[in-house]
Amino acid sequence: MKKKKNYGVIPLLIAIFLTIASVVYIIWRGVSNKAYEEKWEDYDECGYC
């Protein structure tokens, strides 16, 4: 009997990694945008923009 290699595992792991990386990136962008808006919030009120 020959050993069968399961090539379906590697694409699955790549898909899981890309999904996790995408979710982390989306969360990071949201946090970054919130911090940016809070930083410039005072300038919006004074009309400096």
C-alpha cells in the first residue's frame, strides 16, 4: 500500500490564516481610525480645520 499524502490540509491552513489575518487587520484599522478621530476632535470644535 502506498501512503497517500493529504494535499487538502495546506490550502485549508492557508485559508484559515488569511481569514484570521483579515479579521485582525480590520480590527486594527478600526482602533487606529478611532484613535485618529479622537486626536483631532478638539480641532474640529475650534474651527482650525
